[in-house]
Amino acid sequence: MKTQSFPFVRIIAIMTACMFLCACTSLQVIPSSDIGQLAKLVQPRDTVDCTMRDGSHVTLKISSVENDTLVGKDGRRVAVSEVTGAEIKRLDSAKSILLGVAVAVGIAVAVAAGGGGGGHSGGGGGGY
């Protein structure tokens, strides 16, 4: 019967979900006093949420930074001088790799704990 391994598999699933929520992306809030440094802090592939002087919000997936202008993959350009606040979201490769390894190990442990003992479905048959 495989009901004994069910709680263990549930724990692995919950741990995996928690890791997905915590890993992979980092968020850096740029205070208004440091907005002048924004062009130096942003890297290609970052996602930047900008609050503009007029109060509007612009989200860019960065393809490049030219002088003090952020250039999005969609071609939009935002001058840093027009930005009053920003948040940089960056994919964290190290955390992503660790998450992948942890998930693979969790799956291997769950499979091993599941018995893996073939397809017995019956009880104690007689061994002559």
C-alpha cells in the first residue's frame, strides 16, 4: 500500500512551492536620492518599474542602457532624468540553479521513499 509515502510527498510538494516563491528573482528598490545612479545599476534583462515625474508608471524589460537612457526590448526609451522612483527586478541565476537541484533531489527522494518495489497489489500470498 502506498498511503504511507503520501504525507512525505505532500511535504516535498510544499517545500518545493515555498522555494519557488522565495527563489529566482531579487527586487532592488532605488530610493529617490539614488535615481541618478539608476543607469549604472540596471543590467540588460532586468525588469525596471519606473515612476515618472508626471506620476505615470513605466515598466521596461531592459535591452540596453545608452548614456542616461534606459532602452526597453520593445524599443521604448526612458531618460533617467524623468524618473523619480524605480524598482529593479533581476533573475537570480544562482538561486534558480539551486532551486532546480533541490527539486530534482526532492523528486528522487520522494520516488525512493515511495517504495519503488514493483507492482505488488496483493497481500501475503503463500510462498511454497
